[in-house]
Amino acid sequence: MVKMAANGEKQQGHRPGIFKQKNKGHKHGKHRTKGEIERENKGRVSVTALTKKQRKEHKKMDRRHKANQLRRNKKDMVLTEKRRLGSRDGPPHLVVVLSLHAAVDAAVVTKLLRGEGAGGVVHQERCISGISDSFGMILPRFKQRFHFLSQSTADMHSLLDVAKIADSLVFVLDSTEGWDSYGDHCLSCLFAQGLPSHALVCQGVSDLPVKKRVESRRALSKITEIRFPDTRLFPLDSEQDATLLLRHLGTQRQRKLGFRSRRSHLLAQHVTFTPNSPAEGTGGGPTGLGTLCVSGYVRGRPLRVDRLVHISGHGDFQLSQVDAPSDPLPLHLTAARPAKPGKEGEVDMLDGVEDEAPVRVLMKADPSRRESLEMEAEVDPMDGEQTWPTETELLEAEEGRKNKRVMRVPKGTSDYQAAWIVDEDEEENGELDEESSEDDDDNDDMLDEAMDGDDEENNSQDAGSGSEDEQDEDEEEEEEEEVCSTERTGADQRYDERIDEAAEVEGLKRYREARANEMFPDEVDTPLDVAARIRFQRYRGLKSFRSSPWDPMENLPLNYSRIFQFQSFERTRHRILAEAAAEEEGAMVGWYVTLHIIDVPSSVMESIQSGRPLMLVSLLPHEQKMSVMHLLVRRHPSNTEPIKSKEELVFHCGFRRFRASPIFSQHTSADKHKMERFLRQDSPTVVSVYAPIVFPPAGILLFKQRNDGIQDLVATGSLLSCDPQRVVLKRIVLSGHPFKINRRSAVARYMFFNRDDIMWFKPVELRTKWGRRGHIKEALGTHGHMKCVFDNQLRSQDTIMMNLYKRVYPRWTYDPYVPLPLPWVKSEFTVEMDDLDME
């Protein structure tokens, strides 16, 4: 450094030496401070897209402005969807009226709503095909249009189908009890499926005295807040109350259901069926098929003609074309009439449709772009077959044929025919192999025999006590007993008529199996007449259930050649749902269209004529193909009957309804999952089943159909994933008893009954109920005794166990046609009080 003196001469300043202390710089991390960023940028903004690192370096005000913009855009989008519903640009507001108590009538509510004093004008009677109590209404005051329909709760399938596409539900309650047991059953199903916007209505409050009205409403609110904690209760006894209810329905916030907002759906308002001519279809086509023309308003997402449509309860079909007829419920905003001050227009309501405009064809399906109805993959029977044998293999086969043992055959039998004759020993081994392939051979009958013995002892004791009581009775008491027994006999006969003996026996067997599995989980007795290495030849041992490997592509069943699999189901799901959200082609939401559905069976039209609504949904790509679907469910508290794995159940999965036989497994994050023999009551369970692909989210309902046709709600949950490689392992436990104990070693018996079985299962690790681990050291004798060594002292009251595993798969019993259930009843054993003598 150079300094200037006063006289202008240069002076040499101090220079630091080599030994000057140099302090370390501040370790502020790898990020720059806000001041450094401002100094470097100097107000300049990069034209290129911001990277992930630069996005984090925005100023605080910029982040706040961006959050406000996103919030404002989302709010505008929600308001736009809300205002479109029921307006001229959107579909009519679909309102379904349901009664939750046997003492109330939903028709009385619809009669009040269609009254002139409510402010609406009924424009269309029977607007929904198959439902008589339905009508269309225009509200000039609110500039909205509604579709009202009264759905009976007796038909559970129709109730759930209508609730899937309804914009609002109106629950009619009793003024004192709210809802009965069947109403609570319906609410359980609706909540599990996904409940749209709703309103609670109560009638009969105005008929009560003024002093009791407040108490009645307070008591009813206490009942309803269990399921509807923040829902307002509307009295409906006058037309003024009906006007308030209509205002609430038109302005309330709409609840968004994921499984329907991502798919285009439609409720049929007008349906016609045209049978196919013999010249049409594939070579004349199957009998009973035809073209179904369904008219209705498009809801959810735009509808494309090249996509498949699913008719609930009937299957998947293709579209041929989409027409645009005139709107049967028009809502016109014109300024032709003199407007009132502060209003820009007025609603012009037409008693009938204007001049019938010609039907326009919007779209026609292109066969090259239309999706296929293929559900299963093509199976090549020669795939995986053995190639032509080599010369060495041919020589070995020839030597084996020459060295065959001599066997007596009928006279005139050639060498080729004699080679196919099965020996008795081989036939017995074949029968054992067939028996070992069945999954239900692991039942334990030990507990059944014990319980049967207890029942016989109790019956003998009851018979003895009955004989002593008869000897001590007087003659007068005997006469009274005869009269009472005659009266009771009639009541007992009427009671027994309601009981199905076959169902009772089957229920008792299932109950005993569930109880035995709960007391002794997965324990199986080793058979005495069959070698254990043959009976359990499909099972293997695992060193560790968590970390031991299991190849998911090993020994797959034949049904796996019929299904489809994704490389990454989550990636495909995100891509398809994103494409569906950005789709702007096809018939737009709110248009009144007519869909021409080809090759539809005549049973669909018969279902509509019987009074059931028809619902259509446009399927996303791949949703018609079969795969292995996994559902996460939890047992419903109202059902306590044991549900066994591979038992046929009725599934409601999103818009689909089908029957199948699933398997149950634990819900864990490992790569292997233990199978559950019964549906557990206390924890969530994964249900695996062969079914068409459905992209989540979707609600799940499981029903079990009784022998009398009534369907009970078993479990509820949601769709988990689609993964055929999910490994589900069935475990069996072979138990043995310690015969002699010498510290860490012991002699065990009753696990096996011959020496060959012990040597076969010798590599498998042993464990005890008290936590000891060990292995088989050697076999002792020929009667199944074996010497075992453990990691610690063994107790005499302990039990030695061996865990064996095999992979299991669901049964292929998928059936899309579900029989209609009978009306649900409170109890299976409902008896009139007059039939019993309650002394």
C-alpha cells in the first residue's frame, strides 16, 4: 500500500508478513444469503424456466403472491363447478329422496316439493326411466333446474347405484326415533361407498304442541349428531319449509367423490331397445342381443364415443354413435320481457319442448380406435412346452422301456397299450397327490370331537334331571304341564318353520373352525395314514418370514396366463388420471345426448321395465381387463358370523358389482404376507380377488348372501392396488411334544410318525411357544421320535412347533351378474310375541 505525504512524496505503508494470522471463514452452509442473491441478481429475472433450487430462492413476497394466486384459482374453479350444476350450461341438479324409517313416506316429501307454493314449476313427469316417482322442476327465482326422484330402500342394489351419481341426498327421518335398524344399515352402506351432499328432513314437528317442539328437535338433533355432526335439520310441514329446503339444496357446498368425478357417467331418462336382425352382428349374432339407445345428461367428465361403457349389474359394452336430441328440460335466460329493477334477465319456462329439432349425430365410433371388449389375455396352450428331446434323452427313455418290470396284462395287449396301464401302487400315489392339491384339507377335527363329547354329557345330564323331576311332580301339575306343553308345541312349530336346518349345521361347523383357529392358530395334525412328506409336499420352510426370499414368478397357476399386469401400476394410474382430467373431447358435461350401445342383452330392458334405474359409466383405459385386485377392508361391527377364505361374496367396487371368491391376508409393508383363514374382526384385512381393473380411489362394500336371498353387509373399505406379484403365503404349524429333556436337547414325538419324514423336514428350523429356537439333530428309531437341540433350556410344559408355508391364489369365480337381494330384516329369528308363553 502506498500513501502520499503532505509534501507530495510517496511513503511506503505496512505490508503484512507471511506469519499473519488467517482466520477461517464462516461456515454458513452451501446456500447463499438473501443479500448475496439480491446483489448478484441486481433486479434481473431469468427468462429460462426456474430450476428446483431457484424456486426455493424466491422472495417471501413472491411466495405469498403465488400462494394467493393458487388459492384464488382453486376458489374460482370450485365456484364455477358449483354455479354450473343446475344451470343452463350444466346438468340438472339430481336430488334423491330416501326414507330412513318405516313410519315415514318419501312420497309426501316429493309432493310438497312439487307444490306451487314451493316456488318451482314441474316441467317433466317421470323424467327418470324405470322410476315412477320422478319429475323435473325449474326454479325461476334461483335460475336452476332440478331432477327429483324417490328411491325405495328395499332394493339395496338400486339404492347404492342411484346414490353413486346423485348430487344431493334428502334423508327423511321420523320425528321421534330418527331412523330404524334398517335405516342405520342403509346409512352404513352409503357412508362406506361415499356420501354426496345431503340434507336431513323431519316431518310432523308442527303437529306437536308448541312447548314440546323444542324438546323434540333437541332430542332428534342428539340422535342425528352421531352420524351427521354438522348437518342442519330441516322441518318440512309446509310449502314455506319446502322453499327453504330447495334454496339449501341449490346453494350448499357439493362434496366431491373421487371415483365418479374422474369418469363420465349418465342416468338414463329415456331408453329404447331394438333387437338385432339376423343379418347383423357377428355372423347373425347371439339371440337376444340388440341396440340400446339411452338418453340422459352427461355428468362428471366429457364422454368419448371410442371408450367402453359399463352398465351396472350387466357388464361392459361398446358405443356405435352419440346423438344430440333436444333438451327436455330447457332453461332459457332472455331479456325480451320487461325486467325488474336490478335484474338483467328472467327465466322463461316452457310447458313443452319447442319445435322438435332434428336429431344431430355428434360422433360415430371408429372401429380402428374403439377399445376392445377383451377381458382376458389370449392363452397359448403350447407356450412353455418342452422342446424336441435330445438323443441322450431318447436313449435313456429306450433303456427305461427295455428295463421295465414284468406285469400281467390281458391277452392281446400290445407293448404300447401295456405302458399306459397304471399299477395299484402308482394309482394310490396319484390319489394322494390329488388330495394334497386341495386347500381345505387342513381342517382340525380335534376340537369338534371334544365339543361333541361335551354335548353328549350335557344331554345325558339333562335327561337324568328330567326323569327325576317327572317323578316328583304331582298329578295336578302334570295336567297343567300338558296344557302348557300343547300351547308351547304350536309356538315351537311356528318357530322351527323359520329355521333352515342345513344353514344351522353349516354355521355350527364354520363357528367351530373359526374358534379352533383362534385358539390354535394354523395348527394342523400330522396324518397317520399318509406320509407327511407327501401330504405337505407343496409346503416349504423359511428361515425368516420377513427376510427370506420368495420368487413371485415361481410356479404360477394357469389362471395367471389369463390376466394382465402393469410394469408400474402407480405410474400408469397417475398418467391415465392426468389424461382424463385434461380431456376436452367428446360430449361435454351438461349436454343431453343419446348413446347407441350395441350388442346389449334383452335382460337390460327387462330390468328397466321392472322399475330399476339404469346407470352408465364410461370406463378409463384398461378398466375392462382382468387382473388380481387387492382391497383393504375392515369388518363391519354388525356382522359377527365367521367368514372363511375363498367363500363367495358380493362385491361393490366403485361402479362395478360382481361375485367372486377372495382370499384374506394381513396388511403389512413386507414383500410376503400371511394368509388369514377367516376375516378378522379387530384389524384391517387385505382381500385379494380376480376382478376387472379399477383405478383408485373407489369405495368397497362386501356382502354375503344367505340361503334365503338376503344379503348381509360383511365389511367396508377402499381399493388398495392391482398387483399380481403380491405374495400371499399360507402357514401350517406342525406341533410336537417334548418326551425327554436334557438341558438344551430334547427328544420330541407326535410331530412325525416315521423316520423318512423326519429326515425330509430336518433342514427346517424349529421353534417353541415359549420362544426357544432349534433344529432337528437326528431321528431315533422308526416311530417318529427325534432328537432336537435348542438355543436355551427347554421347559417340560413347552410345545415344539415347525412352520411350513406355501403360496396361495384366489379362485377364479368372477361373475358380473349378481342376483337381486331380498329385503333386509332385523333378525333371522323374528317371532311374534303372542306365539310364546312368557310365564
